[in-house]
Amino acid sequence: MPSSSGPSIDTITEGGRVTQVGEGQEADESAPPVMTFGAPTAGEVLAERYELVEHINNDSAGRLVWRGVDVILRRPVAVVLRYPGGDSATEMLQAAVAASRVIHPNLVGVYDAIDEADRAYVVREWVDGQSLRDLATDGPLDPARATAIGNAVASALAAVHATGMVHGNVHPGTVMISDEGRVVLADARTDGADSQENDIRAVGGVLYFALTGYWPHAEAPLHGATAGHGRAAIPDAVRDAGGALAAPRQIRAGVPAYLDDLTMDLLDAEIAPPSSDVLAAELARLDVPAEEEHYLENSGPLRFAADTEEEPSPLAAAGGRKVAVGIAGLLAVALVGLLIGISTLGDKDPQASQSPAPSSSAPAGDATPAAATVRKLPVQGVRIIDPDSQKRDELGGADKVIDGDPDKGWGTDTYTAAKFGNQKSGMGIWLDLGAPHTVKSVQAVLSARGASAQLLTGTVNPPSTSNGDKQLMANYKTEKTAIGQPFVDHDGTTMAFDGFDADAKYQYLLFWITELPASERGFQVDVQEITVQGS
């Protein structure tokens, strides 16, 4: 990543971890001692940009956590320093570079990573708020808030897992809730091996803690769930004489059955967990206002829907709790049918009494549709949109942005100014999904930071000519067709758009670039990969 001091860290470890350090995490007694020789002082400016304001604490790895300010952009930042730098800081810096590529509203953003040999430091987003661990000190959270927090954590993990990385440190101390209510996941680890499955099971631990105030680490704990790393203050879960974990509903009243089942299934080693994107979709379905929770109580057993070619979800096929809830759902359906029949017999309107009864041929299990599977949608067509150019010599290679290879992409020419040398209003990549789909998010990975772009949608597909591109832009470029907020002078290389209407269908999408980042020879950018998630 570029900086004004120290060598640039360009290497990114495939399958590595995101590193983001959350303030408020206490140092573990076993943490390595912090080297204080040449330690920073308040008022010092690092890399001619980051002014240190206040030493907050030392994290569990012995790094110094400071609150600072970016004197150029005038925004608060967190600065995490390690002594010394060089080879001993390579893993931290590489992980920070990887973190900067994952942009998501529920992940703490990473802005810079600098190695000065005698020390190294990572600069990231400052979060004013508190951890879930601290939030729950006054008692467990209500089910609606616990569900909302679980949804945010699962959504953050889905963004991390989509890049092939692992977080590896999901627990109440790394789930941050800002003063405005935003939930972010911070402080991923780089030590030791881990798996995406453990990340997903840890969401169950977060839900369990939010609902009960206890952390469910057992004899074979989730990674990072043991005492230490600032977690020693979290009380262990309630267990019976045989060591079996007590369900949230056994610990406190008012926990809905559907949330109790989901939490316990995620913690059950005998039940294979869903992928993080499927879990996020299910938690989003359950994330409803408290006054509407009664609609979920009668929704039958939770099912994570699978593609038609895939095996049914383990949660759909699970026995025990799922069978009991399924029987309860069938009884509820029967009771509703009985009440409808009584109402019909007592109806004084003869026409109403002659209305045909609802068909009962459909299986009872289909009464409540399963949540749609969120998956990567195939792109059937892709081309470059260049309405302001008559030469049209930058149209080749569009297919490289959807080939699944992040090392190959389509790139613009090099221009003398950020706005395409002041010759064009922009250029874009048009995607055809082949048919209308429900779209959840679109992610574009770029070759450099500093670009400005937005995502548009439209209804026309004119010919690939200069006039055709002008017709397309006239249809697409209105306020009603913009998806989410545009990225302006973006400080990362990944742009994620998730402002889609859940009730609408989309077939045509346009990733529209309005400003180019600076390069060694001018202004240019490559679009390495674009992925569309939906159902």
C-alpha cells in the first residue's frame, strides 16, 4: 500500500486473514512484552500524515493501540504499532493489505500499512462505541437485537469468505457496536490455522452470548474462544452434569424457538453449518422488528435452501429439535384450518359460504417458503460502454472481468487527468444476467485505490455502437436507477454495492467509472473482477 514513509507492502498471502484491531480489547497476561524503546508520544505525526492523539491500550498481541487523526483528510483513525518492524511485522502488514481489499459496512476499514524497519504500523477506521462483551455487562440482549447483531456479523464474514480469507477471531470482544448502532467486526487474527467453518460456528457463539451472557466454549473450543486474548472475563456457559450445553431458552425466558434452534444448530458439531452467505440471508430474514416476531414463531422449521443440484441443507434434514418444531408447525396449520372451517360454517353470507376452500394438495412443509439461496449469479453477457469516444479502441477484454481470475482484467487507457483526460464523462462495464434475478450485492475489484464509480441499472440493451451506448446511458443514468451510494476517490480496491430493492428483479447492470486513480504514467485503472450475488 502506498505511503510517504517506509517501503511499500505489496505481497498478499492467498487465503490469508484480515487484520483489524478493535479498541477496548484488554491485553492478555500471556501477551509478549511491548518494546518501549523509541515508543511514540502524543502529538507525533507518522508518515507525515497520522497524528497520534491518545494511547488507548495494548492489544493481546502486545501491539500499541493509539487513537489518532489523519491530518490530510481530518478524520479520526486507530493506529496499531508493532516494535520492531521488518521481517517480524511481515505477517501483520500482509494481512492489513489483504484487509484493505474487503470493503463492507460491517467490517472495520483498513486505510494504510507502513514498515519503517524499527517499527511497523497499521492505520484503520476508528469506531466510537463499545464491544458486545461490554454491552452485555448489564444483562443479555433482547432477541431482536441479538438477531440484528448476528446478521451483521454473518454479513461481514460473507464478504471476507468471498475472497477466500478467514477471520479466525469472532467473539464478543471483536464485535463492535458504534454509538450510532452500526455493528462492525474487528481484530481478525493472523496466528495459526483456522477455517471458514469455525468462523460460522462462532456466529452461533455470538448469538448464544448475546442471548444469555455466557460464552459456549467447551472442551474442544472454537478458535480463540478460550480464556485469554481479552476473553477471560466472559463467563463459561451453563452445562448439565454430563457437560452438555444448556440451550438459551433453558437459561432465560422469552427466547423464540426459531432463534434457540438456529443458535444451538450452529454450535452442534454433528450438524454441518451453512455457508456464511446463506447464514447471512437467513438471519436477514429473521431480523424483523420485535413487534413482528410472532410471524416467525409459526414459520415451521428453519431451512437453509440449497440449489436444486445440491444436497438438502443439514439444518433442514436435522432431527431432534427440528422434528419437534416441524410437528408443532403442522399442528398450528391444522388449528388454523379448523378455525377457518368454524368461521365458514358460521358465515351468514351465502356467497361467502360457497367460496371454494383452499387447496390442501400441497405438502404441509411447503406452507412457508424457504429463504432463497444467495449465490454467485452467472453473467451471460458483458461489454464495455464508451459513449463519448468515436475511436472505440478500449472495448476488448471485457470477458476477463467475469472469468473468475482476479489476476486478469480489463483496463482503461492511460489519461492525462482523472476524468479521462477531460475527454469523457466516464466508461463502464455492462453486465447481462440473462434473465431477471433478485440481486443482493455486486462486488468490483480494481487494480488501484482512488477511483470513483457507481452502479446503475436499466431496461434497454441497444447495439454496441457509439449511438447505442448513448441510448443506454440515457436510460440508465438517472437517480432512480442508481444502486446504493457512489464511491468517490475510494480508499480501497474493492467496491461493494448492496442497495438493491429486495422486491425488484434485475437483468442489466452497469459498473460506471467516473474518475481514474493516478498511476506512474498518468491516470488509469484495471477492473480485475466483478461478481454478482443473488438468487
